[in-house]
Amino acid sequence: MFLISPLVSALGTVLVKKYGAGVNSLRLNRDGMAVGALLLAACALIGERDATIEWTPTAIASIAYLALIGTVFTFGVYFWLLRTLPAHKLAVIPYVTPVVAVLLGVALRDEAVHASTLIGCATILVGVVLTAR
């Protein structure tokens, strides 16, 4: 059951690589994000009826950042790169993301890093280097 997500992700990547060469990167992203937004909104309406919504400037800024930088920009660049790089090299991006998050936490929030975290990051980076070779 836990292999469904990687399988669907790989299938999507292969289909975009095969059929999406002439399609604008933002257009490739638009429809999937619209469907995802509708499904998340429906889940929120069903599962979070009693939750109060506080539209603070911080909440609005975080949503705008995640929508524009974390989604539109990121997936736009990903689909653009998919046209020029082999799919197997881009497949390691999800593995690098936690390492980047740890580095940002250390650099921007002075988060503590334990030995197990360093070992995990090193393991990820070794795997990425072996994949790239």
C-alpha cells in the first residue's frame, strides 16, 4: 500500500516527460493544483466544521508564500527541468528536501541538530550522489 504514492509519482513524471515537452510549465501545474485545492477545501469543510478561522497577516502571508513560492515557482521550475534533464535525476529531489529543511532550520531558526539527524542527512546525500553517478 505504501508504494502507491511513489508509483503514481513516477507514472506522472514519465507521462509529463513523454507528452508534456511542448506544454508550458505553469499550464502543466495549473490543473493538478486546482483539483488538489478543491479536494482539500472539501475535506476542510467536512472535517473541520467546528474550527475557527483566524485571517491574521501572518496566516495570509504563509498561505501566499506556500502558494506562490512553494507551489507555483517550485513546480514550474521542476517541470521546466523535466524537459531538459533525465527523469531519474529529478526523482531524487524529494529525498533532498528534508536535508534542505534541516539546513534552513539550523541557519534561520538556530535549531539543534542531533547525531541521528546528521547520519540521516549523510545517508540521503550519499544515496543522491550514487544516483547521480
